[in-house]
Amino acid sequence: MLDVRAPMLAIKDLQAWYGESHILHGVAFDVHEGEVVTLLGRNGAGKTTTLKSIMGIVGHRTGSISFQGKELIDCTSDQIARAGVAFCPEERGVFSSLNVEENLLLPPVVKPGGLSLDRIFDLFPNLKERLTSSQGTKLSGGEQQMLAIGRCLMGEPELVMFDEPSLGLAPALVQSMLATVRELNANGLTCVLVEQNVAASLKLATHAYVLENGRITLSGSGGELLGDDRVRQAYLGM
């Protein structure tokens, strides 16, 4: 059924460059409030560049990035964060010299409110156990990812973009991490997800888009793409 609501995030003709390299070629998609939208594609397809472009991290970009009706294409990253968009990067961005509490409290308050430390610890009990005893790089990979997500949530975003949240994690932790994304979405958080576990990400997705060489080549509901032979052959080995 066609969704006639205005999208929370509307991307139109998004072009992006790293230096002289033209990476994104007219990417366009919508994200509606309450959805999980998944971006699929092989390494180098442009998934991370798309997220970074939305967040204002890629310096040279053109097109339109509209969030809640406000155009963001010329905004800086801090302005985009204040608008209600957060980015949880693949590299996690944990500060090695700071403990868990210091990492969580370091970012400035970009919007009033946000999740409390107690709510973060409800989501990630391991972090509470290591609150002041562990520096960032002494945490396990899973704990570092928990910390990166928790730090995003402290700023009360309306939309969070997750870039490979399960990368490098043990299989049991992969399922736990994706269950956390599912829980956050069930509690009202709108999500854009780039995830190497294609089957799991499509099961989470309201809508999904396939990128190839910086262009969207296929789209549909998560269920539709999970059953699409092209996706199954390319990404699921079936």
C-alpha cells in the first residue's frame, strides 16, 4: 500500500564525492517515522557514504536531504544532530583514554532530554558494570558497540543511522545487537540500518534498498527483497 504520509527523511538526487572520486550518483529514498530502512550492497557500493552524506560528514555533496521538512544539504554535522539525526559509525568512535561514563557524558547536549544513564544501563547492563573501571579500548567489541549506541541515544535523536552495528561481533552478540535495534524501533525510534547480516536486517526492515556503484538498483519491503531471487543469489548465497 502506498504511504501518503510526508516522510521524516527524504533523500533526492544525492551526489557525493571524496576528492575527485564521484561516489554517489543520484541516490533517492524516503524514511517514514517509525520505520527501519535497510541499505544493502557490496563493499564499496556507497552505503556508508550515503549515511555520512546525510550526517554532513562528506564535504562535497549535492542534492536534497530533507528531515522533518527542513533542508539539511548545506547544514553542518552539529546542526544536523540538533535537528534530531544521530549516526552510529562502523568504527564506533569510542575514546580510548576515557572510561564508560566519560564517553557517555562527553558529547554536548544537542537537544534537551534524551535517554538517562539509567535507561542506557537498562538496555546495556554490561556498561553499568564497567562504568568507571574500564577505558574505551579495554572494552570488548560488543561493549564498545553498546557504548557507541548508548552515546547516540543520550542526545534524544528522532532518527539513528546504524553503520554495521554487528561488525566483528560473535554470533550470539550479533543477534543481541540486532534485537536492541528492534527494541529501540518498537519504542518509537526511526532507524536507517547498514548491516552485513543481510537476512537479519531484511527481517527487521520496513523498506530496503540495494545500492550498486553509488546508485539504487532495487527496492521494496524487507520481506519482498528477502524473497527476491536476485538478492538471495547476490547476498545470501542461495
